[in-house]
Amino acid sequence: MMHATRIRHSIPLLLAVLALGGCGGKPERPADTRPEWRSAAIDGIAPLMSTREVAAALIRHGYVQTPCTSGGKMLAYPLDEAGHPCFESAGRSTTISLFFLELNEGRRLAVVNFHWFELPDATDAKRLAVSSTIAKRLRARFGKPSATVDQLPDFRSLYWDRPGGRSGQPDTISTSISGKLSPGITMTSMWAYAQVRRDP
């Protein structure tokens, strides 16, 4: 019952963040320049942020570390250790998983995933409805997707390119419309992977 109440109240909260979090419009074609992510942040979090900036955003929005899997271990220094730390915020039904890389400019966030908790009584229809709503909110905020991929009859992935980045390998925001998977949003910086520091 607690989970059902949480998802009922928390989904509108994050959807409201999507609606109000920044300007829409189709981004320009990517170039080999640092991508623009600030205006795309959700709960103040977006790729290429430093650990200090991410920590401040997590605190500001009430996120605390949580095991990524049942029985998983907590990291002593989640933003500074190797791994994919997860966080959740009280009163919401979402978790955030983060992946950092050591770049020439320092440790930066490369991938962030927002996922809804899977409820014991979740149905394909419920997952499809929530994932469709997320896609609509992303369209309202960022415009027409840069790419749409129909992988299966009931599984569609949508991608929005960020301005700048690597030619041919843009940074993206993505989501999937499906009744089979937990709804979520992924932000990926391919530019960050090309900037990984290589020590001599």
C-alpha cells in the first residue's frame, strides 16, 4: 500500500520537473564541442557535472543513497568510488543511478538513469501508460525526437540529441515506451567517453 501511494504522488512530481525544467526546441546539429547539458537537468542533475555539483543537487532534492539491488551494498564514498551508486528521494517512486568518468578536466558525471520502482502489482498497461506520459513530457520540453527506433511491436525508443558533442556520436536523452520494462529516462554523454584521461 505504501508503494502504491508513493507512485501515485511521486510520478506527477518528476513529470512536473520535466515540464518546467528548461526550454524546449530542437537542438542544433552536434559538433566536436563540449555539449550543453545545463538546461536539460532533471532535479538539478545532468551529465558533465562535477561530483561537488551532483552532491549539492542530491542534497537539495532530498536524495539519499540506496542499494541498487536487493541485498546490494552501500558505497562509503558513492560519488568518488568506482561503481554505479543509486539514490532515492523520500516520497517519490524513482531511483537515480550515476556513472562517473575521470576526464582531463576532472571527475565528471557521464551517465544518469532515472527509473521508477517496480511495484508488485504493476501491469503492462500501467507501465505503458507511465512510459507514454514520460515520452510526452520529454517531447513537450525538448521537441521532436532526433531519432525513434521501433525495436519490437510494443517497444519504442526515443532519443533527443544535445547541442554540441561529437559529430556522429551525439550526447542523448532517451526513453522507451513499453509495457514490459520499468519506465525511465537515461542521459548519456558520449563526449565524456572521448575525454577520458589517459595517464602515461
